[in-house]
Amino acid sequence: MRLPLTAAPISDWSDLAGRVLNGHAVTPSEALAILQAPDEELLDILAAAYRIRRRWFSNTVQLYFLMNAKSGLCPEDCHYCSQSKVSEADIPRYNLLSREKLLDGARVAAERGSKTYCIVISARGPSEREIQAVETIVPEIKRQYDLEVCACLGLLTPDQARRLAACGVNKVNHNLNTSPEFYEQICTTHTYQDRVATLRAVREAGLALCSGGIIGMGERDEDVVRMAMELRELEVESIPLNFLIDIAGTPLASSSRLTPRYCLKALAMFRFVNPASELRIAGGRELHLGSLQPLGLYAANSVFVGDYLTTKGQAPEADYRMIEQMGFVVTRHEPVPAGHS
């Protein structure tokens, strides 16, 4: 059941940022006020979000590089995904990439200045063969390229999470995607609680959590706020925020109605709610933020460099130029410790 939520009246965004810097936990009503603020207040909101970002991340930007290590062939029915069993999207479909291709991806990640190499497979969860492949390749990647590794392998058991930790994986990505109340509208083959169980298993294994979501799937503002709050409760270290790419052939094709201003407010809201978490502008930034992309860095401190899973990103050179022109610097500093408060 959805609880009614009313936006709190906020007259001074800088004052709210100051309270966050002094330990205040933003309330759901305050978070909703950010999303629903008039567009004329957007620059004030971003300036306030930047005060919070600067406290924990200074003027640094972290780069992530995605490798779609297994494409398509997924038995789940996630409505937003071009790789799901209900998708008719024209995408490459292949089983797990070879050791050589995974190592070559790590080489590209290192050359592009990435902090983290993300190995992603489309699946409900990894097979024993896929877990063994990850266990074999991760030590090689770290030895040859000194990259952090984030594994996105679907639902995990506690034993699988422990095995990933033992082989050197730094963090596991498993997105909540939306609120608990809206989840059944975008997927029926597993539950929101299945995803939370995976994140808890990852945490118990001593790994950092990478979890975020997608905006633009037909959810309400309250669902976006609830997702941000859930991520705070889980103490997620790294939050990728995606903006729906409504891919032809998927159930959510032609459903996104986002504006650049709303996307920027969403980024700012996630920064206010999760002040110490790495916040990444993820899929859809080129499409939905457009020429306003650089402003997103006032709230977020991380981007994916290069392509996404089945869609293209902008050229890495454009990202480097954007980061430099905004006065930020690419860095690979140590991540926030697991279980930060």
C-alpha cells in the first residue's frame, strides 16, 4: 500500500544542504520537494547539492567501464530491458565472452582512465560455469590492470557472494530499479525482495554495494523518493542512476516522458538523500540530459565512459572534455568503506 506523501515547503535550498552537512537525514517530504520544485529553482538546488558533493568527493569524477559479458538469453521479464525474454529488440545475443575478450575489455577500461571495470551478464543468476569464469578472470584483471572490479551477475546466493569476495571482486551491482510498491509493474518473474536478499548476501560477504535504479518507467515521484530512501537504508556505497532508454521491442518502448530539468532534480535529490554515496550518471544521460549533461556533475561524481549494455554512449573524448571544462578531475581514489554511515 502506498502511503500519501506531501512535499515539504522549502524556501532555502542552501539551508537544507547545510543541515545535511551537519548530519540531518533528508525526510521523504523534503526529497519530494526537490523533485517537484519549480524549474526556476533548479540552479539553486544544484548549487546546494554541489556543497554536499564537494564535502565527500571534492572536484573529482570517477569513471566506470561496462563490459556486456553475456548478452540476451535472459529468462526474466524485466519490461525495461532489451535482453529480457519478453523483448523483441534487435540486439546481439551471445554466451559468456572468452577470457581474452574479457581481458581486452579490462585493457580498454584502463586506457580510458576508469576506476572500475564492470562485468555484466544477462541472467536470473550465474551458472556454476559463469561463477568459475569470474573467479578465474578477476585476479588476472587486477594483476594486469590494477582495476577495481564490479560484478553484475543477477540474483546471488550467500555462497556465490562469498566466492566473489574471495576472488577479489570489490563490489556487486544489483539495482533495486524502483520502489517496492511499483516493482511488480516492471517485472513479474522475481520480486523486489529477491533483489534486497541479494544485496544483503553481498553485504554479509564483505563486499561493497552498487545499486541504483531507472527513472522514467511510469513510476510516480513518490516511487523515486522511496527508492532513494531504500538505498540509504541499505547504506549503498555506489548508486548508478539511469534514465530509461525506451528501446524499440521492449514493453516500455515509447513510455519515457522525462525532461532534462527533472533528471537534474532527481540527481540532486539522490545526492541530498545519500550524501556520502558515489552517485553515477548512468544509462540515458546522453538522451535525456542532452546539452545539460555537464550540470549533472554538480550532484553526481561518477559517469560511465563508453557504451552501455546494448546502447551506445557518447565518445569518451566528449566525456573527458566535459569533465575538464567543468573544472573537475578524473581520479581513482579509494572507495568509501563498506557499510559507511
